[in-house]
Amino acid sequence: MQCRYRERLIIAGDWIFGEVHPEWRPAGKRRGKFRATSEMQARLNERRSALQMTALAHENFGKTDYNLNLTFRDGCCPADRDELERVIRNFVARIRRIYRRAGIELRYIIERGFSGMGRPHAHIYLTGGIPREEIEAAWGLGYANCRGLEFTETGITDLSAYIAGQKREGKTDAEHVRMKGERRWTGSRNLRRPVERTNVSRYSREAMEEIADAGNPHSFFARRYPGYWLAEFPDVRQNPVTHGWECTFMLYRPDSAQLASYARRERRRGV
């Protein structure tokens, strides 16, 4: 049985999202098809959806853009998911006219759904350049909070993961159970697509063991990806059955313009 390691990189703005995983195949034979269980496939789909949205957000938005949170006051709540979709579409149409009058192209990523208490809400990444008060005033159905995006070494991954992968454990009603293939988020058609690359020759078992054994793996990734630094300690794990290694990691450019305000804040803290 031969094992090779496949590297997958998603280059989004000044960040790289990477993963390395083993591929097993009998010597001299093609690998047979593997059929995942429905539970395994559901977890995989959730992870891929969250990563896809996170990469799109880092590719398309920066520190001059916005994160908009919308809720509904009593008496204005949509009755169901279809009505929620209609309300959000109408809101996007209103702010698109605002952007068009200002001569700014609107890009957005929207997550919409229901909270654990069954309250509808929406989170939106959108282009900056418009006074935030004007965007908030265009809502008119409840609370609207528009804030500038703040990036750290890990970008806006925490916020993106929350928006893309919110789960409602224990909820079985129609508003919390997604239909097959339904996604929690949508994006405008003019979003730029991140660059994706794959490679099956850059990593070996020895390299994976070096990452796992390294007390400080930053120098390893700095050699492999010049110009990038490791954003956080990589997630390295070994399959107890096959003994193959898997690794996920995130890199960033230390000279990124998106980190300017973050760097100033850290200097004030004496970090």
C-alpha cells in the first residue's frame, strides 16, 4: 500500500488556508472509490462550506469594509424562511441603490437564519465607502449594527466560521433543520474567487513528522512558504489505524495592509 500526501492551498488576499492529507492506494493500482456515510458527508460539507465562505471573505473584503448585523423587532419578524429571504433581498436592493448613487460597486456575503430562540437574523459582509449610519437607516425593521472589519493574524476567521457554520443543537423544527443541499450563506455574483492549488510532491511522511515533533513549527512553514508567517499553531493529527498524518494550517503576510490598525493596537498594549 502506497501513501502520498496531497497539499491543498487556498490563497485568499493576504492569507493562505492549507491542508495536507494522506492518499492511500495499492502499489501499481488505481485507488477504488470511497463512499462516505451520510454523517461523514454532512460534516465534510459543513467544513467545506465554512472554509469556502472564509476564503471568499478574505479575498474580497478588507479593513475599510463592513460587518453588518440585522435583527427584527416584534411585529416585523418573518413568518418563515421564504419570507426572510424576501425581506433580505429587498434590503439588498435598497442599499444597492445607495451604493450605485455613490458610484461604488457593492459586494456582499450574507448569512441568514434563526437563533436558538427562533428569532430571525442576518449577518452581512459588505463593501465599505458608504457612511455606516446610512446603511443602518436603510434597514428599518429592527436593530442594525454596522461596524468596520478588524483583522488579526488569523484574519476574520472566528467571525467567518460563526457566520458560515452556526448550528442549532437539539432543534428539530422546520426553521432549524436545513433542507438537503441548502447553504446558510450566499454571496453576490461579483465576488472574486480565491486561487486554489494542489500538489502531491511537496510533503512526505518525514516532513509531516517534523511538523508534529517541532516545538516551534514557524520556521518550517517560513521555509516552505516565503513571505508568509504561520498565523497559529497548525492542527496536526495522526490516524490511529492507518498512521497517516493530516495537517491544517493558516498563513498570513506580516506586511499586510489589513493588519495596520491591529499592529498599532498591539504596540499600544506593549505586545
